[in-house]
Amino acid sequence: MAILHIFSISQTKRGGTMRIIVGISGASGAILGCSILKALRAHKEVETHLIITDAAKLTLSCETALTAEDAAALADYSYDVNDMAARVASGSFETDGMIIAPCSMKTLSGIANGYDENLLIRAADATLKEGRKLVLAPRESPLARSHLRNMLRAAEDGAVILPPMLTFYHDEQDVKHQIDHFTGKALMQFYLKFENFRAWDGPEARAK
């Protein structure tokens, strides 16, 4: 049975500041997490907490010119993935939710089955148990049955499954526009705007 979570912004308790945890795991597409961090920096009221796995550091170096240090510089705070005593490991550390982009199938499995192997999965577990918003961007193709089962289980536990799907209705012709579209969709989950995101306004607007 699906568990319904009522999401409410709680930043008013902290003087107007939102806290969002951003996780980057080892799946292809580490640039997605970096794009989200950059977009969140434009919102002065948002405080970001980054957890990047060892596999994600390798993926980042293979797919981009960025380093783990570059990614950490985009966040207000960053944590070692093996530091299980970090404050983001506890549900008593108030946040407004968490985004994991990309979310590897290993990380997805850990979340879906409550196997808190590292700080990233533990922070996601804490997010769910406190009834806060958890957004997962699973990145794999094709999907095995086990992957689909884990997505369903995570969704039933309250997670939002937001795969980085291609979009075509704005004639996006390059990867940057696709990344921008996904970034905007991710921020929408927290009622935040991204200036490079273009919402669908109907066929009449597209024809202009």
C-alpha cells in the first residue's frame, strides 16, 4: 500500500531558509547533480548540503572537466559519503527534502530496501522516515525487473521518481537544453523556479 506524505515547506522555522540535500551517486549523468546545485545557488534562501559517492567522483572525472572539489564548491556544505555521524544522517536535522541526481541502481536498491550502507542512503532514509520530500533521478537503460520493482517500492514509501527523460516539445537540440529542462523539473518539486526552464504553454505558444 502506498504511503502518502503531505509535503509542506518548513523553512519558516529557520528564519526563511530552506535546506535541501543534494546527492550525486555513481550512475552516468553526474552533471545533473551539478546543474541542480548551480540552479539552487541562484536562490539565496536555499542552503545546500552535498553528498557525493566515490563512484560519482569517478563518473564526474570521466564525463566532465569537473572534479569532486568543483562540485563541493557549488554547495554550502559537503560531507564524506562514509561519515555516518554527519548531521544529515539524522532526522532531527531539519531539511525541506533531498534530491539524488543521478540515482544509481545500487543507491536505489539501498533506499528501497532500507539498507543504509553509506551516508547518502542513510540521509535518504532519514528524509523518508520524517515524511519529507525525496526526489530520485534513476539513470539506467534498459531497466531490469529488479530496477522497476525498486522504483515502485521507493515510490510506495513516498519518494518521487523523476527520471532524466528527454524532452522534445521545445525543439531542444543539444544536451545543455535537456539538462536545463530536467533541472527545472527537479526544482519544481520544491516550488522553486529555474530561469532556463521552459514550461509547456500549449501548441499556440510553440508556434510563435
